[in-house]
Amino acid sequence: MPQEMISEEGHCPFRGHRTWYRVTGDLRAGPPPLIVAHGGPGCTHDYLDAYRAIAETGRAVVHYDQLGNGRSTHLPEAGAEFWTVELFLEELDTLLDHLGLRDRYCLLGQSWGGMLAAEHAVLRPAGLKGLMIANSPSSFPIWVEEALRLRRDLPGGVHEALLAHEATDDFSHPDYLAATEVFYRAHVCRIDPWPAEVVATFDAIDADPTVYHTMNGPTEFHVIGTLKDWTIEDRLHRVTAPTLVLTGRYDEATPRAAEAYAEKIPGAQWVILGRSSHMPHVEEPALCMRSVASFLDEVAA
């Protein structure tokens, strides 16, 4: 992406703190801009940087770091009661207002970002012209069931090593970390080596795991945080925005974990990328971008 495509970078005031954002393209020209919400909770925008390519179609793209992460204000002292779905919904609305986009925007959420995007969409905001839910579960209990199934299918005693150290909460043990990496290489990102932007996000989580550990847990598959019982399946019928669901063939967000989005959102489309796991935007970038751009051109021109 040419450097000159970046038209704006700044901070949005939010609850006395600051939410960092970056605009690629021109917000004042072209079709409704695309807002990109990252995963975690507790990741950063970096690993989703590939979605800047959508700006080459003439549609501005907005990345942002959710509160507590990346270039936004960090609050390591904040307790579990602070980090809620409602907090991040309010932050998204505040950013839309700050950028003057409340009346015309599209929203792509990846992983936790897709869960957040779905929570936003069930409220039926009038300005939401297109919704993309990428690599996201509709229910964390189902996500965990599927993660356990995927773990059991890994070779070399990976699942048993994970169980042994989870029983003692020894998440920093070298054997636990090694087993975790095997899972991640199979079901999170299958590119070897990982792209620099993916490494940057995981490094950021390690540097400040406040949000990730509080809301999710120590790993992608050991969900013991405040979101462990979260589900949106009983509310998905309320979504009125045109919707695209994206998953990868080897995704930790398995078809079972994601299918409610496609089945319960009226008229939703579902694309499964055959060579990807949890990050098709870097594993199959050309196909992923074509899928997103075609959907946006179809429903939100």
C-alpha cells in the first residue's frame, strides 16, 4: 500500500482516554468507508493491516486500536468490571461520531472484532450499510468445545501437555508454550514464518495482556475470562444489514462455531477460504480481499 494513501492518523477522545485510529484513503469521497475492528479482546490493529488494500478500490478504510491496546490508552490497573462488551460498543460509536461516519459506514470485525461487530449490528444502527464477520464464533462455549476437539486431533501429545499445565495454571511452562505454538501454527496462522504484522500483535499482547487475559484467558483455546459464557446466537435474527461471513478451512473458528451467523442472519452470505486458518487476510490475501471488495461493491456501493 503506497504511503501516500494514508490520509489521516490521530486519536479520538473516549471516556477521558484516547483511541488511536488511522484512515487509509479519503473519508469524504467514494462509497461508505470500511471500519476494521480487531480481535482479542486485547489484540492490536497491526495483524489486520492487509485490509488497507480495500482502499485501492476507492473506499476509505479505518483501522483503530481498541482501548487498552496498541497505540490507544493502556489501563493495566483497570479491573474486570471495566472491560465489558458495552465499553467497546460505546468506543466504536464514539469513533464513528468523531469521524463523522454515523450515517454511512461498513464494518468488518475479525475474531473478537466480529463478535463486537455482531453486537453492534443487532442494535440495527441506521448507518450500517454492510457487515462482515470474519473468523468469529457466535458462542464462546461452542468455540471452546471446538478448540478442545481441534486440540485432541493434534499429534505428539499436544492436548495432553496442554491439559497437564492448565490443571496447575502453569501457562508459562516451556512445554505449555510449545504445545500452544503447535495449535497456533495449525489453526491461527499457517504461514511460516509469521508475517511481521502478526508477530507485532502477539508481541503487543505479551507486553500488556490486561484486556486479553481479563476477557479471554491465557490462550486462544483456554477461555476462562469474563467472556467465557458469551453468546449472541439468540439475537442474530435482529441484524438487518447485508452480511458476509468469512472463515478459513482450518480456522479455530470452525464451521460449527461460525455457522449461526450464516444461518440466523437473514440473507447472510458465507465464504470459506480453503487454504486458510484464522487469518485468511494474510494466508490468502488476494482471495480474501476480492471476496470482501465484491461483497462491498454489491451491497454498499
